[in-house]
Amino acid sequence: MFELAQLRCFTTLACELNFRRAAERLHMTQPPLSRQIQLLEHQLGVTLFTRSTRAVALTAAGRAFFIEAQALLDQAQRAAQRARQAATGESGSLTISFVASAVYDFLPRTVTWARRERPDVAINLLEMTTFEQLQALRARRVDLAIVRAPLQHPGLVSECLLREPFVLAAPSNHPLAQHEQPSLAMLDGQPFIVYAHTSWQPFNELLTGMFRSQGVEPDYVQSLGSTLTILALVNAGLGLAMVPRSASAIRFANLCYRDLPLPAGICGELHLAWRDDNDNPALPAVREALRQAASQPGEACS
């Protein structure tokens, strides 16, 4: 079978129709060029050029072969370019998993940022629980995981991407929704919907611990794992709740949000995790894009 070097010799001669000029373009002498053309014709079993002392011309077979040879050379060049881009992380694909609460604000900003910074990297998104993300990382089904708590497991690296304050979610007709500056003390005895206590959901311990330290005792009427479900129940008038500020992008007809003065360190966090042996060339660039998106101006907690 012919080689790419033979195709380059052929296409150059086909363009020049002159052995001397073609050899100069190829930075070689005429005899090696003639041998390459003869070898190619022998391998194909056809005559590609007619030659005389005055002119060189393509045969019908040569004209047909020229179109395909040029396409093959173009494809080879594209393949080489794609390989170089993939090796440097400029192209390729990467899978990001995320907890549902990350989609309200941070994830759309992040993906927009990453795609602008790395337009030739295909980013695939998978919504999962934190436990499912841990399993997916171990099985190499995902490259990056966005979770609410750090994944402290052997072989995984975890870092905090951002912190955001909590806000009070209340039914619009609740007295606290009408108050200009509600306080934590006003939640004492109020029906309250809290995040479920699981090893993957850090908000329960954080918020209930805060209430205990402040001497506030809400009436915990429901314990749920989904921010969206919690807000739906608040909208139905079944209680109050505290949610990360990014969740205030969720709107219901009978729901409003109010800022509360909170003790230092009472924040919702998003963490980024990945395998320490992940060799996807696109990983460093996309990871940095996520960090840059997270560092954009926004709400922060002390």
C-alpha cells in the first residue's frame, strides 16, 4: 500500500506538472521524485502521468486519484492536529457529575465558562447523588464531581470551590416574610423543614447545630434531602426552611426569601473532586475553568 510521502510527491507533481519545480517544492532532487511516482504507479497498477520531453500531464486515472489523494492528505493533517490538541487538553471530552442543588446557579455559569475557555472539549453532564458520584469516580465513569461535602477517600482529591450564605425561605403570607429584618431568634418554635441527616448531606448538622448554639428551637416538622422538595413544601405553607442562597433562583407563587444574620462560618459549600490518577488531558484546563467560574463576583460568607 502507498504511503503519505508518496501521496505528497504525487499531489505536488500533479499541481506543478513539472518534475524540477515539484522536486524543489518537496526539497528533493528529481531522481528520487521520479522513483516515488513510478513506485506509486506500480502499486496502483495504473499510469498516473503521461511524460514527454516537453510536458507532463495527468491521465484520467491520475485526475481521479488526485481528488482522493488530496482528501487523504487533508484528513491526515486534521488527524495529526486533533492528536496534538487532545494531548494538550485543547480538545477531547470530559464528564462532570453534580448534585442537583449545583444546577441552580453555579453549574450553568461553570459550563458556560468552561465551554468558552475550551470550545473543542465536549462536556458531558450527569446529575447524581454524592454517593453515586463517589462510585462513578471510583469506576472512572466521571472525571470531575461537584458535591456538597468533601470526598475524603483514598485516591481522590477534593477541594472547596465556593461558599455561599443561607437564606430563609418562607411562605409569602408568613409574618416573617413581611418582617424587614428577621432574626434567628424569631425561628424559635416555628414549624421548620430541615435537610435530612445523612453522611452525604452536611446541612442538617450544620443548621441544627447552629440553632442549638443560639438557643433557638424550631419545630422540625419534616426532614428531606432535596432542596426543590423542601421549597415546594414551604410554598405549600407547611413550614419555614433555610437553603443556600443560589437556591433562591427557584421561584414558586407563594414563596419568598429573606436574609438572616448568621454566625460566622455558617455557609453552604460546593466541593470539586477527582481521581488523583486521572490522565484525561482535558482535566487540568476544565478544572481551572471551574475554579475561575467559582471565583467570579458573587455572594460569600464570612
